Amino acid sequence: MSKFSKLGLRRAAGACAITAAAAIGLASMGTGNAAAAPLANGSKVVTGLEGESITTSSTGNSQFSVARVANNGLGRTALLSGTFAAKGSDGVNGNLTIYVLAGCQIDVSGFSATTGGSLTVLPAPPSVTLTGGVSLPIAPGEAAIQAVSVSKSFKAGKAAAVQLADFEITFPNCGGYASARTIAKAWGGKGYDISDDDDTVTGSGTFLQSSLYGQPFFVS
């Protein structure tokens, strides 16, 4: 049985290249605002050499483009909702983090994701509601990836879930098309564990990593 041990994985996870293809199923109406546009559900399974697996899913996805009072075309805002989950097979532990991949066609001086609604880490009890916001500059014609949730751990045979409820995504100075999509990123393995002291990752067997892309949407 192979062993793996990597340093700094938790710090590097958000910056690493995301190469896995999206797995998108049939669309379903998301909860929340009745005017919200439904986005497709998704599901993906990755399997290791020794039969280990991680299943990642997204359900109840929707987005609602918010009209700006200024109505000058120089900004975009959307409210994003959905539930994202990851579960390992027997003996497989891991982590789940939700990201937003966003970009603007012409001019973006800054990107911010703020909790206009709420972001809840499931299951409950206990549940954790995150508040505050983050910002990330985006150059014209570029896209950027921003984490919108903390890392949520899951144990073998039990799912971890993160729920977005009217989570606000703002493009403050976007003069062209704006678009975004979610990424549910899960990684883990048998005996997977991260040391709180030095970020050393330990485990046995195959190390698994999965990126489930959500349906892209335009923000009007």
C-alpha cells in the first residue's frame, strides 16, 4: 500500500490548477427568490487505484441578477444559491471547499463576494453561518477564482455539505459581459489528515482530488 505525505497542501489548494471536467446534469429550480434563474445540478465520482472514491454533488442551484439603481451599465450583481456536498467511500476522509470562478469582458477594477444573504456549513447541529466578504482585483478580459467557503472536512461514509443562500457576487466596474460559475473542490484519501501544527498531510493509498464545475451564467 502506498503512502503519501505532502507539505503545505491546505495553503496551495486554492491556487492549484483545476483540470477536472465539469459533470452537469438536468436543470432544476433553485430555492429562494421566485425570479431566480435555475442552474443545472451536478454530480461527479473520482476513483483511486485501490477502489477509493469521493463523490461530489451540487443541487438546488440558482442565480438572480440584481438590477442596479444607477442603471449606468458599470456594475453587475448576482445572488447565488445552491447546496454542495462531498462524501468519501469506506475509509476515505477529506475536505470540501466552494469557489467562484468569475470574469468580466471589458473593465473590472475589483471583484467582491459578500454575504448579502448567508452561507451555511452543513449538516446541523451545529451549523456555522459565515459573514463578511472578500475582494479580488481582476484585470480587463481576465477571470479569477475566489474561495467563498471555509474548508469543511468529511469522514469516511459521512457527507460534508456547504449551502449558499442568496450569496452576493458583485462586479463593481464591469462595462461588458460578466459571467461566473461555481467550483466544488474535494480532496482526500484513506486516513487523510492535516496537522494543525505544520500543515503536513498524511494518509495511505491513493490521494484523490476532484473539481465539480457548475453551470456558467451571465450576470446582467
